[in-house]
Amino acid sequence: MRNKRGKFTRVPAEVPVQSLTPLDITCGSTKCESKLHCFSLKKSSIKKFGKKGVCRECGTDLIDWNRLHKRDLKDVKFIFSQMKTELIRHVFWHTDIDDQARDEAVKEGMEKLEIRVRKVLKSKVGKHNSFWDGRQTPMGNGDIINYAQHATATCCRKCIEIWHNIPPEDELTEEQLEFFKELVLLYAKDRIPNLLEN
């Protein structure tokens, strides 16, 4: 399951999807036989399959990138349905939220969470940091925002480039930060239905 650099690639067929946790996968993990892929903009995918934005492992072309890249909150059901076809996003949409993350989010409530989400996004992904990129968002670790960032592809600038069509070198605008904040909050409301406005 791990490549030479210690990162996961294809998850073996005998490993059931429902048993995977965030610690079992990376952004590059695939499980194509379960229709869970890893979409890539890399030149190697273009060379291998003749097209960018397809699964890096099998070449599956599922994503309507033009529609997705409009970043329209009115289309959020479609956005989330597209993201759930990527293995890492699927796992973060379906894995259990740990008790600490759930309890802290409920205690904090939506109003305080909203303020904190904006600050976290601005500090973690607002500007590109090539040294830190890909490591700035822990895989869960007691915070609903971490889960949400991985589920909504707002966890690092590489994922933001692929899923939201914003080049890594561009500082995020207020409008983009607002869009990402809403995605994170919609994920939190979906996964923790008893989050209260307070």
C-alpha cells in the first residue's frame, strides 16, 4: 500500500472502503475498483492518459471541472457529490468524527466556529508556503475544521489548485476565503447536526 516514499498509492482490493480511516490514506491514494479515485493535474497523468483532471491511477474522467470551478454555493450539492468520488474526500465525508472534535464543535457553536474557520483558512492556506504545503492540516486530530478542510479540498494549496482552480502562488481573495469558509461550515453542519447557532 505504501510507495517508496512511504506514501499510500492504490489501496488493495481486499481492504474495504468502510474500514479506511484518515490515517490510512493520503491525497494520492486510490481505490479505483470501488469507484474512488485521485484526480490530478500532473503532467504524468496528461502523458499517460492524454488529458488532465482524470484519475492518476486509471484515467477515469468523472469530474465536471468547468462547473466545479465556478465556485457557486448554490451548486454545493453538486460540488460535494463530485468531491466524494475522490478517495481521500470520500473517507473524510464518511469516517466517524472523533469525540473531541465533535464535543469541541458543539461547545463552540456555529457563531464562534465561523469566526475561527475564517482565521484558520487565512493562516493555513491564504498564502502559498511551498515548504509547508501539504502538511499544514492534520488528518482529523480533534478539530472539525481539519476534517472539513480535507473533505472540501481546502486543506492545502495543491488541493485548492486542483479542485477550486486557484493557482498556488495567488493569495486568496476575501471572496475565495468566504467561499471556502462556507464549504467548511456546510460540512460541519452536515456531519454534526446538533451544532447550534449561539
